[in-house]
Amino acid sequence: MARLVAEALREHFATEPHAIKTVMIWTKASDRTVKNWFAGTHEPNGTHLIALARHSDRVFRLFLSLTRHDLVITDQLIGLRTQLGATILMIDGLLSSQD
């Protein structure tokens, strides 16, 4: 599992700088812990895995695949999650424009 989480994190942050610091903020884990996750030498505990899945679609997909979800359904869930996030941003924008 450590290797799978490392791959998911590296894919998520392939083009983004400051990956370690970002994951530290998401999970409140130490820099050494996060570096171990990226290296694939250690796996996150349950609380950290949930925090990672909350912020990263790649880790979320891995999490769902580990829980025996059908990958088609997993892809649909990720798509819906993305659409919901965009909808929330639109609602927030409309609400702030009324102030």
C-alpha cells in the first residue's frame, strides 16, 4: 500500500511545486512523515489517508479501489465530486457578489 500511495501522490503533484508542504498542511503530519509517504517507505495511517483522499482525486480513487468499488463507479464519483466543487465555487461567487 505504501508504494500505491506514493504513486498516487507523485501523480497528483507531477506539475505542482511545494508538494511536501501542501501535504503537511492537508494532514498536519511532519515533513519526515510526508517524505516517507512520497518515497513509498511508509504508508499513512487511517486518519492521514482520509485527509489525503479528501484533497487528492488520485488518492481518493486509490482509496475507493482498495475498498472494492467498481472503477467505473469510482470514476463517476470523482467526476461528481469535481462538479460539486465547481458548483460550490459558483454559489460562493454569486453570494459574494451580492455583498
